[in-house]
Amino acid sequence: AAGVIQSPRHLIKEKRETATLKCYPIPRHDTVYWYQQGPGQDPQFLISFYEKMQSDKGSIPDRFSAQQFSDYHSELNMSSLELGDSALYFCASRTRQGYNEQFFGPGTRLTVL
Amino acid sequence: DQQVKQNSPSLSVQEGRISILNCDYTNSMFDYFLWYKKYPAEGPTFLISISSIKDKNEDGRFTVFLNKSAKHLSLHIVPSQPGDSAVYFCAAKDGNYGGATNKLIFGTGTLLAVQP
């Protein structure tokens, strides 16, 4: 079965650079979520989209922005990167049709030097 | 403020025995609970879930129990297998938002080690 695809899997950036993370949800899933997991921490919700509209916003810095496109893929744009942005970034998708389960991608490991 | 807590950072169990992972929550508006398994360098994998209107859900070797009055849920794995060794996250959905968001709030995880 098709799963959530995230790219790139690994990314190394310098401080103050920008990064773009991509997420391709499971086919026919209309809702996308972004989570950030720091070292030794639990995943923290950043932002979500339903039908290309932002549906909720969590602890996402103003330096970050995201959007969902017409093909339902989503991109997380991160600017003015800081050392503390180093983390695993997960994308999850679900279908709004009566299911609560979110299915996660493999994550993008971002390292800021 | 950690709304979902997993107080045991690690658990070691012998192969074939039962593994019991515990999770406590503070928000009475949570209406759906999920368990995820996570291997290093991979995303969380959905295991099993339970609605707040139920007290038990079973799927093969995995059973989740919910005690709403105690705001406590547990995941039972029986029999435990070495391949079950991973970090297990408990997660909750806040029903107060209806279907508009469904964001998950995660616990801190429990590292399960199943010894052969």
C-alpha cells in the first residue's frame, strides 16, 4: 500500500539559510499535518491543512510557513534557520471520511550547523 | 504542560510474556486515543486506537484499555516478540475541535525491549 512520502530524508543547512521540506500524502487523503520532534522529545504539532486551507496552527515559529497544493502535497518552508531547528520533521496524512488515524511519513532529519 | 504522559521511559520484557505500556492524560476533552510504534530513523507507525466511548479495543496481539475515570490507558502486547522492540507513543485527539483539526498530542514515549 502507498505510504506518505517525504523528501528529502536528510538535510544539512547552515544557520540563517532556508530549507524546504516536501510531503506527499497517501492517495485520497485530504488532510496533512506537520510535526517536529526534537532529540529525546515527543512529536509536537506544527500546522495542518485540509483541502488546501490551513486548518490549525500549533507551535510553529513565524520563520516557518507551509502550504498545501492542488495535488494535496504540502511544503514546509523554513527561513533564517537556527541551531534549535535541528530535529526530525514528520508529515502525516488522513482522510476526513470518518477516520481519526493519522499515517506518518518516514520524516526529514534537518541538521542546522 | 504535558497533557499526555508516559511515566515509564523504558520497559524490558522476556519474549513470549506480556508487555504493558501505560499512558495518563489530563484533558477530559480528549475523545480518541492512538498508539504508535516508532523505530529509529523511521516515522511513527499506527498500531491501534480507541474511542473514548469504549473501554477496550483488540487487534491481534494488541489490546488497548481505556479507563476514563482514571484518565488512563494501557497497551497490552501478548505474546511479546523481539520485533516489537521499539519506542511506543501514546497520542490523544482533542474532541473539542470536532473534525476541523484532529491534531494529535503525543506522550514522551516508552522504549520497549523484548529480550529473546
